[in-house]
Amino acid sequence: MLQWIHKQIKSVGFEVSDLRKIELASEEALVNVIKHGYKNESAGFIELSVVIHDNDKMILTIRDKGLLFNPLKQEAKVDLESPLEQRLEGGLGILMMRQYMDQINYKRDGEYNLLTMIKKISY
């Protein structure tokens, strides 16, 4: 799935650092779908779409039929001060998604979770 996303956006004009940020945010979002939406089931529906809007932003939508899971409400207060071994698990991925993307939206549409991530193209 990540290779497909990369293929869709590599020729758009993103800086290499922005491509990597999109890939990392996408990976975290997909891991959340599998881990929380499908509870590590062996199979599940995931649909990806990438739209380049007016040549100034990329809109990536992840649609799944997993359990209702709004990652934006799961964001915990992340402890960035304590040593790694003393920190509670969770929250860093969502924090990273928020920092790397310009906008993130979630909604439940019938039986589907829809997570939309937007990244502006800076030329």
C-alpha cells in the first residue's frame, strides 16, 4: 500500500523530505487501521485514494470497514521528556501524523471509517 501511495505522489513536485513525511504519516494511519480497526485480523477492506487538487495539495483518503476508530480522539498527552523506557505506549504516531500533514480529518460514514490527510505542495 505504501508503494502505491509513493507511486501516486512521487512525480507531483514534493520535496524529498515531504515525500518521506507523507509516507510515514500514511504508514502510521494504516497501522492504526489494522491494529485498532481490524484488531490484527488476517483480512479486512482498506481502500486508498490520492487526489492532487489544483496542483497545490495532495488529498489522501483511507477508507476501511473496521471497527469505529477515530485516531484523532485517541491522541494522548505524549510524554516527550521521560526516558523512552519510562513512557507509556501510544500517541506518538498520531502526534507525528499531525506534525507531518497540513490537515487531518476523520468521519464515520455508515460502515466506513474515512481518514483524510492533506499535504500542501510547496514549489
